Amino acid sequence: MRKYTPTFLAVILFSVFSLSLAQKLTFWHYWDGANGQVLQNLIDQYQEENPGITIEAVFVPGSELVSKLQTAIAGRQTPTMAISDLVAMPFLTSSGALVALDDYISESNVDMSDYFAGPLVYGLRDGKRYSLPVSASNLALFWNKAIFAEAGLDPDTPPETWEELVEMAQIIKEKTGKWGYELFTQGGEGTSWQWQVFLWNKGGDVLSGDLSSPAFNSEAGFEALQFWVDLIDEYEVSTVAPWGLFGRGEAAMVMDGSWMTQFFPMQVNFELGSAVFPYPEGGEIATNMGGEQIFIFNTDPETQQAAWNFIEWFSSTPVQVEWDRGTGFIPIKESVANDSTYIAWVKNARPLLLPFVESMPYANPRPPVTKYPQISDTLANYIVEALYGRMSPQEALNTAAQEAAPLLR
Amino acid sequence: MTLSRPQVHNEGRAKRPTFMRTFKNLPIALFFLLPTVVILGTFNFYPALYSLYLSFFEWNGVSPKRPFVGLDNYQRLFSSSEFWNSLQVTVIYAAAMTVAALALGMIVAVLLNQDIRGRALYRALYFLPVITPTVAAGVVWKYLFDPSQGVINRFLAGSGITGPSWLTDPSWALVAIVIVGVWKRVGFNMVVYLAALQGVPRIYYEAAQLDGASPWQRFRFVTLPLLAPSTFFLTVTALIDAFQVFDLVYVMTQGGPLKSTDVIGYYLYRYGFRYYELGFASAIAYVMFALIFVVTLIQFRLSRGGAQGEN
Amino acid sequence: MKTNPLRSVLTHLLLLTGAFISAMPFLWMVTTSLKPAGVLYQAPLLIPTYFEWSNYVEAWKAAPFPRFFLNSAIMTIGITLGQTLFSAMAGYAFARLRFPGRDVLFFLILGTMMIPFPVTLIPSFLIIADLGWLDTYQALIVPRVVSAFAIFLFRQFFLSIPQELEEAALIDGANRVVIFARIILPLSTPVMAASAIFSFLFAWNDFLWPLIVTNSTEMRPIQVGLAFFQGQYGIFWTLLMAATVLATIPAILAFLVAQQRFIEGITSSGLKG
């Protein structure tokens, strides 16, 4: 490596030189298209307000961001800060490469009690906080108004309970021949995180309170999975098919994410509505939650401080209002969700988003454990076994729990 | 030059050179191989060995904790029913895809090596699948395989056959993946065969024709033996690729339904990149490697050094 | 020999069917790229009836594509030249020279094709980081200028060239390097064209490695640009397909150029007779 010493020296000299003049921070994210543009605009605004600070936002495709961070951490070539999908946070905090934010938070104006509880379970390790939520998304019901009308149903009244959902779906199937409700039957995270909503609807949970053992193989779980099986076999309003029936107008209702309030209107040729996802009579309103967290990598105190200053600014309510209006992300803080300009924007510009914003207090996080992806896949595999009639719901969930248990030790 | 019959020359078979003679060739061989050895040594051999080393550890790729676990990863692998399922799926895929794509590639190449109208256009069209990005290809094939809307089942319905629900039927999903794999490979095989067919001296055909050989006989006794080195090359590389197939499965079925398309490449991806088990994924990679290596060695043995066709 | 007209019709019918199946997904790509987003899910799927050319404009503007094309071109040319030359050299050594350890080395090289690339990602990245090559063209090109696949392809081709051609030259006192450059390479245009097109496609479509070793947008190749349309939250199909069609054009052109070499042989391969 001797040969490369001059290069290293040059890099160090350059860094020292540039530090004395100005600070350059790099920021890796996966916000594409319009979202990336909104971020850039906000960064430009921040740079204008803070001369001497340059933030270089680098887009990394979402499917590869974690791999890129993984190699960067292994090679000690990390950016100043980055975001990630919240599910990857337990993995990222295991690296020891992130900066604990507790001291920064306590010395700043960031009010942790203003945040929705759900996203805050991520980014914690050994009692310290390593990341802050910056955006959220969640799930709710979409329905096809044209199919509702065709079936003689009121196109503006979605089901509020599972029972109504079944009733309407059966009328639709009978009158139009189209599927009443589209289930995600292909396994993986898609099946898992949608099913978790039904589990919570029934009052169940994915893991035990201390995250040490599976809890989905409960009475609530059996009933939730039985409901899925019944939608296919008993009520015959759903089918096992590749995902996308709703988008093509072949199914009347579907559970999908808040981001689809942007995509569906662009891509489908029918009118659609959205609503808080139905719950069983005597059950609970619930939704699942996605979103991003922001974090800083270990460098020197000045750079870390500069990165924190940006995060503090980015997390402030006025900036978050602008961010959520620009991107359609769901607010992560109550002060944003209750902000009058934000609410006015949703009502006027993106009414489909309203049920998602209203669902946020009922948004449960997926368990913040490192092995979540594997537990989730295992759960999804056995859900699919039950949907294909290979196992009873009890048998499926008990087997899944048996396989998942060792992953939590 | 005497060319009484098609003959492929394999240096080193006819006369056994002495050690001194082979040693004498070393400097010149080094010259020809230097770039290869330097680049592959640095950027392939070293990382490959490093990953072998990792297969004896439990590591997620970022954690400072990296406990040595000996052969645990391998033991876990061999006792996992998931692994044996993946192995079975992969072997079926590899065998079916390789054979079908080889036969079709050869047919297309032979047909397009004739003096027929539109030859250049045909070649370009048959090569399009190789160029078409996998994401786009996967998406469109998903449409084509759609049980009710898809072109394939509509066509079958037209012939009075009720098509299966391809991608959601555990007994058909792998067939669908094989079809797409073949679709993507035929053009590739065609190009290699076409390049090889250019090397077939015309005189062989002329001689065969003078002997009164039928077109089939000319194909069987002239073309086929002369294409043997290419066939060998294509079989070896197709199997190597097929054992590692990942992207088609990722785009089309995500290993499902019910793990019926959970090929080893996808299995490895899940553990390496979704479950962050780099040590275990490396063990999978090395078992895969051992398997492909043995299969390749057998092929070399059977074909005597990859120069098939010596009579 | 005269061709039977019936046989010729049948041949064309067969070839047309195959060609249609081969081209179908590509057709779909083009058709989708010309649709307004609102009719994405509607038939027709294969023959374009909409002509929303603005998709192309919009896609082109969504990312710094000229720069991405330039990077891809530099990377692809470097890799293709390197792989063709170095692999021909190595293939020749393996086909024609007997030297100690030849077979072992050959199998080691073949073996590199059998290790799934993703598991070597971290160590490969560490080497590039240690060399200080992150975010440079070296990082994109140098590790990939040798291809085991191409070496194997050339070896198989050279094995099928009659050895008599060289023996005469060897007796005349020519050395191996001269023989390789003067006799072997000129004979190898078809296989060089085949190898070059594969190298080209490999380099042009490579995604993960360029993404991992580049950090700035200025160094990214075209495939990373395509990822701009495959967002975390949804895929902009019409724009993605427009950008994909644009990104595919150079590959098609490369094939058309290379294919000249395959055709040429049939009329001018008298030498080999």
C-alpha cells in the first residue's frame, strides 16, 4: 500500500483544507423522481440559510441501498448521513458505525413526544437512539367506484367492518363477476405486512411484548388467517392470482399503501376511493407502517454536528409540512398531522390521502428485530400454505412460530 | 493439407511432449496469460477465497462481532429441507433449460446459416431476448402467463385446452421459468453456433455432397461433429449460468408459490441480502461452487478436454 | 442446389413464429413506452396505438442521461476491448501451448465463473477502496477487463482451427506472438465478434458493481439511471420503458455491427477449406 500514501495524504490535506473553508456533507437516500426533487429543493433552501454548508444528496436505488451501505461500512467509506427503510434499522445499528443521537436530541429543540409512537421503536439499541423518523407510509383500503356502481352499491360508501366487506364483495361477485377483494397471495413481505393488519384488527400481535418469541399463533392469528382462507374458499370473493387485479379493474377492493394515492390516479382508468381499513366487529382499527429513518455515521465531531444541524432543521414542523406536501408521505409528528396548512392541502389536493393520515395513530410497527425479514418470510410462507389449502390456519401458524422462535434467540 | 474427414485438432493428444518441451513454453505462455492472471488473481481469486473464509463465520456484513462457527454453516445447510428443495428445483431448471436452449439454438443457427431471405433481420430478432433487460422481460412474461388475460392461455383456449394458472400453480411455475430461461438463452446459443459455423470449411460439405449425402446426413456427420467444441462450450456455460439463475425468479415469482421456484440463486439472495447472513450465504455459494465444479469436470472428462468430435 | 419452395415456406413459417416469440417482450416494451400512463393496464399490449413521445422527453430529463451514456460508453469500450484482446491471448495459450500447470490454471479460471458474484461483493469493494479507486473509471473497467467466459470461448474456437496452419509458420521460424497476431487473429473475426458482443452486453447492462464502486452521480452508468424509475414506492412504467428502450438502442446497434462479421464468413471462408 506504500504507493498509495501520496493519495491518502492528498485526501487528508484536501479534507483539512476544505474543512477550514466550508463543510461538505454527503447524504445517501433512495427518494426517486419527484420526491428526490423535493428533497433537493429543501437542501437548496437549507444551504441558502446556512452558507458554508454544502449537502450533496446522492440517489441510490432503493433495492440496493442496504447493500451499498453494507459495503461502505465494511470499507469505511460511509457518507456523512443516510436514510433507510425502517425495517433495516436493527441491522444498521448492529454495525456500530452510527452516531448515538441522544445527546444531540437533548440539547436541541426536537420534541420527542410530538412523534407518533410507531416509528420511534426503530433505531434503538442498548437504550440509545441512533436514528430519527423522517417520513412514514401506511396501509388503507382502496375501492373501485365504478365496480361498486355496476354492482348496484353506493359508490361512495366503502365497508367499515370485515362483515360489510364480505357482504359487499359477495354482491359484487354475484352482480359483476369480478373479484370483491384482492389478497396479496404471493408470499414475502407483501403478504406478511398486509396480514399483520388483520392480526392487529383481531387484537393479536406479531411477537411477544419483549420481542423474545412469536405471538402470531394466537387465537387472533388463527381467526385472521381463517378470514383470508374464507375470502377465497368460503365467500369466493378473492382468488390466488398474481398481484395487480385491482389496478386492472378486475377486483373491487384492495389494501394498499399511501404512496398509491399518487400512482393509482395516474395509472388506472376508473374512479377510486380510499378509506380506513375495515376491522371486524368487536375488533380494533389498525394499519401497518413503513417509512424512512435518518442517521449519521461516525466521523469527526464537527461533521457530525453539522449533519445533526441539518437533521434538526429537516425534522422541524414547518419543513416537515413542506416535505409531506411535496412527497405525499404521511406525517411522522402530530404537530404536522394537525397543521392547518397540511390538512387543507390534503383535503384539497390529495383527498385520497386523508384516511391514511387518520390511520396513523393506529399504525403499528413491525417488530424492530434484526431477524425480522426472515421471520416475516417464514410467516408469509405458511400463510400461503394455508391459502393453498395445504395446512389449516392453526397448523400453518404453529409451524411458522416453531421455525421463527430460534431466530429470536 | 489433407482433409479427408472432419477433424478437430487437439494439441497434446497426438504426441506426448516431454517435460522439458512443456517447460520451454512457460515464458511465452506467461506472456499470453499475464493480464489474465494479474486481473483475475486480484479481483476474483482473492475475493473468492475471502468468501470461503467467511463461510466459517457468523457475520451480517457490518457487525464488529464475527464469531467463528467452524463448519456450522455447512452443517445447517445440509440439514435444511429448504436447501434440498432449492437444489432439486435448480437441477431441474438447469437440465431443462440447457437442453432445450441448446437444441433450439442449434436449429435456429443452422437455419440462419443458409442463404435465405431476411437472414440478417431474423438473426437480430432472435438475438433480441438477449438484449431485452430482464426486468422488462419478466414483467411482460408475467402478463403473457396470466391465467385469464394472458396470451398463452387464450391461445390454448382457442385450441380447446384449459391452460394452467402458470405462475401461481406450484406444479407449473417452474415450467414457466424454464420457458423464459430458454427464451432468453436461444439467441445467445445461436450467436456462438453461427460463429462456429463460419469456421466449417465448405470443402467438407462439397465432399459430402459428392458422396451423395442427404441434408440430414450432412448435418449429422459434418455439421454436428464440427459444432461439438461449441456445443461443449455452450453446455458448460449454460449449466454454470443456470445453476446461478436469480433475476428471472426474482422478477417473476420470488421463489414461490410454495417454494416451487426457490432456486439456489434466490435462496442465496434471501440469506445474503434479505436476512443479512453473509457467512451462511457464503457457505451456500461454496456448496453451489463445488457442485458446478464437479459437473463441469465430469463434462470435461466425458468430452476429453473439451475438444469433442475427434473421431 | 435448388431449394424446394415448400421447404422454403415451411422454414420461413417456423422462423417467423420463433422470431415473433423472441421479439414480443421487446415490442411490449416499445408499446408501453408510448402509452399515456393512464392506459398502462389496457390492451393493446403489443402493437402501439398510442404515441406519447413526451414519455421519452420526460424520461430523458429525469436524470443526467447524457452523462450516464458517456460513462457507460467509456466503461463498455474499455471492458470490451480488454476482454476481447486478453481473452483471445489467454484462450490461445490454453488451446495451443503445453506448459506446466496449464489444466489447473484453466480450471481455476473457469472456477471464477462459478462463485456467485454477490458473495464476493464486500472483499472486491475493499480492494477498490484500498487502491483509492472509488468513483473512478479504473474501478469500473480494470477489474472486469478479463473474462473467464471469453477465455473459454476463444479456447474452444482455437481448438477447432487446423494446427497445420501454424506448423508451417513455426517451421519457418516465426514465434508464437507473431503467429497469434498474423495468422490466428485474422482467422478469428467471427468468434471475436461473438465475444465482443457478449462483453459489450455484459458491460452495458452491468448494474450492481458500478453502483457499489461509484458514489457520485457523475460517475454512474446508464443502468443505474434506469433505477430512477423503479422507485421504492412504485414503478413509473411508461417512463421506465421509454428510458429502457433508449438504453437498449446502443446494444442493438452493437449487435447489428457484430453480426456483419457472422454473415461475412459464409461467403468468404474459403481460406479454411
